[in-house]
Amino acid sequence: MHEIVPPPTIQPDIFWYGLRIAEPVIALTALMITAVCWYAWRRLARTAQSNAVVWYIRAFFLLIGGATLVGGLIGHAFLYHFGFHWKIPGWVLSMLGVAALERAAILHAKPLIAPFWGRFFSVMNVVELVAIMYLALATLNFHYVEVHTGYGLMIVVGLFEGFVYWKTRDAGSRLILLAIPIMVVAVVVHLAYFSFSVWFTYFDIGHVLMCMACWSMMLGAERMQFYDKIRAYRIRA
């Protein structure tokens, strides 16, 4: 058994009709991510093309929305009631969501790369997810979730969408790439513990930046071009 050390309280509690809400602004800004993600999930069903790439992007939004719902309510607002282990469903949803976005980026680039590499990275997408999820759940260490998120967004999504943009100048890829530095800034703010006040902490700043990044990804998914029939497109040499 792993000894769980309760995390320090970042914000003072508030009480609403006798209900104790811990870290209230952090919980609220986490739920803002949920709202943006679930809006994107619904909107893309109407505004984006229907194919496997968009399906995985929509899965990303659905899963990350679920992860931030768990994180906001159980991980922050009511952690005192549920306990640390109730955070784990949010971790799992987050890792699945990032893996879905990785798969979308791989599928988007697949028609532009050699078939072997398309198959290889599709398999690696699953292997990496299983390995990181095992480490996170075996050690109950959230840092593995953070490593998976950083690797998935900056390396996998960044490289594959960067390749597509380099070859095609795809406007959708450009908007998805724009989301990555926004997420990097969110991470830097979190690592630096930069806060405006106790009522708007580094968590809150990061959550707002994540909303902006998700919005950019949603717009990117709407503007994406797809290359299943590569000869129909003019590919830059």
C-alpha cells in the first residue's frame, strides 16, 4: 500500500448554505475547461467532417471534459469528502483523452508518410498509453500523467501536425500547433507557482490558458483538410 500525503490547500474554503467547497476558484476554472471541451465535442459533430481523425479529436474533448469535471469536483472542491483515490478516474480519462488526440494527429499525417511508419506509430500510441497508465496506477504518482500529457501534446501531436503543416500548409494543423505553446505557458506558470492572488492562483491561470488552447484546437479541427486521396492535393516537396 502507498501512503497518501494529502496535498496542501491552495485556496481557503467557502461555505454555501452550509456546504463546504474547498479551493472554489480552482474548481470553477477546472469546470470552465469541462464546459469548453464538451461544447467543442458537440459543435464538431455539426461543423467538422465526419471521419476517423475528427472522431478521435471529439473523443479527446469528451474525455478531457470528463477528466476536468472529476478534477474540479473531486480533485479540488470536495476532495476532503472523497479522498485521494477518487482522483484516479480523472487521471485515466485524461490519459485516454491525450492518447486519442495523439491518434488523431497520427491518422491525419498517415497519408503523407510511408505506410510502415504509419503502422508503427499507431502501435506505439497504444503501447505508450498502456505503459504510462500502468506506471501511474501502480505508483499513484500524478507526475506520470503529466509526463504523458507533455509527451503526447508536444512530441506526438506537435511533430505530426507540424509535419502536415510543413507539407500542406493546412490551416487546421496551424491552429492545433498554436494551442501547444499556449499549453506550454500554462505548464510554466504552474511550475513557477505564479499567482495573481490566493483567489486566482497558478492553477486558475493554467486552467484559463487550457480553455484558450482547447478553443484553438476546436477551430483547427473545423478547418482541417484530409489527405486520404493524396493525389487530389498539391503537396509541397
